[in-house]
Amino acid sequence: MGAATAAGLVIRPLPAPWPLTGWLLFALGFGLTFLAARQFRLARTNINTFEAPGTLVTTGLFAVSRNPMYLGFTLALLGAAIGLNNAWALIPAVIFFLVAALHYIPYEERAAAAIFGEAYTAYCRRVRRWI
């Protein structure tokens, strides 16, 4: 037990309000993801990362974040880890964030810049990548 504690593997549970806060964060993240996906469907544009987008969506949630779906999913994973009161559950949130930030988002940004040109460049100047 002493070795596990020294290695940081035994983690104390969070105090009472934190798990509830985690589940609220999970709900917020899930809601963001759902609403952003709905906005894509209403704009009749492609939601698949590896297919060309048909429409540049810049309103609603996309006026605040260029990637509200990735933001929402990251928040949902983070919220679930807090809600479960399990530090190990943070690992999927970190992995998802890194894969999105280092692989998916740059790929999508290059594709959008190639398709939408100056309109996308202006959008990037106005709206931050995450928040």
C-alpha cells in the first residue's frame, strides 16, 4: 500500500459536491456535442472528419468555438471522470483531447482552408479553436 501511495496510485475520493459537478459537466458536454451535430445536420453539411465539408457553419455554437463537438466530447469525458470520482477515468479524456488537438482538428482545418479559402481564414481570425 505504501508503494502505491508513493506512486500516486491511491487517490482520495473527491468531496461531496464534486461528483455532482462532474455529472453536470458531463451533461453540458453531451449537450454541446448533440447541439453542434444537430447544427451540422440542419446546415446539410458533412459531419465525418475524413469527408469534405459542404458548408462552412459559422453561427450558433460555431460562432463561439470552431470545434464545439470536440469541446463537448472532451467536457463529457472529463465530467464522467469527475462524476465517477476516478482519476484513472481522466485518461480517456486526455487521450481524446490530444488526438483531437494533434490529429483531427489540424486535418479538418487544412481541408476547410482548401475548400473555403478566405472565408475560413477570416472565420479562424474571429473564432478560437476551442473556446
